[in-house]
Amino acid sequence: MTPFTTETLGIVAVLILAIGAERLGVLDLAGSLLAGFFGVVILIATDIGWFILLVVFTATSFLATRIGYDKKRQRHMHEPRGGRRGWKNVLANGLTATVVAAAGFWVAPERLALPFAVAVAAAAADTFASELGGLADEAVLITDPTRRVPPGTNGGVSVPGFAASALGAGLVAGVAHLLIPLDWDHVTLVVLLGLSGSIIDSFLGATWEGDPGRRQGPLTKNDVNFIAITIPAFVVLFLSLMGWT
């Protein structure tokens, strides 16, 4: 099978998965179209394993969203439309990883594996922390640990939320090790940097995002997600391109 044929089949598979995500209620139409575009870029610039890693993140994030959905709805912290994500969420969580992967058109993909995994791990860590940590009985504000806040409050953190964040980052790191492949020596680093993205997200949530119905901040939830993912990923990307990782 020629490389052209392989790429063509891969692109068809990406489009089928994008359509499936819309049909299954994981993404809306605009979100699935953007996710399909990201998938094609990642597949052509790198390899199928990189794309599968993003699929794993999307699928497990949706599952995390659905866990305890009724309880989260009672707390007014649920994702609307049954957890179906739109294009803004796809952009915030997938753009950084796609940009890193797109550098594979000019740079050997091996040098991009670590920052790509970090970008996906940070997205997973934050999503798991929000969706599973939000089920905790109590939380404290990250900028003032003596202040208790309702679970799901922007900037609120809890032990279950931290554990869920580590689970999300660890899942991505493990799958990345198998599929990209990511060096085993880098797996722990991916988990730690994924957690750092979640911590950045909580800090920005407490200081710059605000809470719906309480106070309005200059950043939206998607803005915060994008920044929290991009900071650790681009720091590692710079170090990788400089040959320091």
C-alpha cells in the first residue's frame, strides 16, 4: 500500500469518526467539523497514533462528563446539551496539540512527541478535574485554601479533583507511550506537566474567569482552558526544539 493510499484511508477514517462523534452526541456539527479538520492535520503531519491519542482523550472526556451528570446538573455545573461539546470547546482543547503536531511538516515528529502529549495531558487533566472533581462534597479556593467554596466553583480545588486530574494526565501519558511512542522516561514528566496545566486553569479561574451569576471576569472558560494547555505545552515545545529535552 502506497503512502498516498494510507493517508487517504486515514483521512476517510478521521471523517467517519467526526461524523460518528456528532451522531453519538459527543460533539455538535460545528465541533465535529473542526475536530475532523484537526484530525486530518495531525494525521498528515505525524502518524495515526497521534490522532488516536486525541480520540482517546475525546472519548474519555465525554465519559467523564456523563458520570454523575444528574448530580452535576443539580449543582448547576453540568455541561449543557447532555455533555455535547461545541466548536469553541474543541478549539480551546485541541488547537494547541494541533499546532504542535503541524510543526511535523517541518520538524522531525520525534521532537514533537513530548509537547504534543503534554498538550493533550493538560486538556485531559483539566477536564477530568472539572467533571469528576465537581462531584466532591467540598472544595477550597486555590488562591485561599482556608476558604471553602461549592464544588464546581471556578478556582475551586479538592482532593478528589486532584486525583481525577492525575488520572486524566496519567491515562494520556500511558496511551502516548504506547502509540506515539513517547519515551518511558518522559511519561512521569507528561503527568506532572498535565497536572500543572490543571493548576494553572484553577488559578486563572479564581482570578480572571469569574463565576456565572456572581461576578464576570475578563476570560471565559474556554479562554482559560486554552491558556492553561498552551503554557506547559509551548514551554516544552521550545525546550524540545532547542534540544534540551
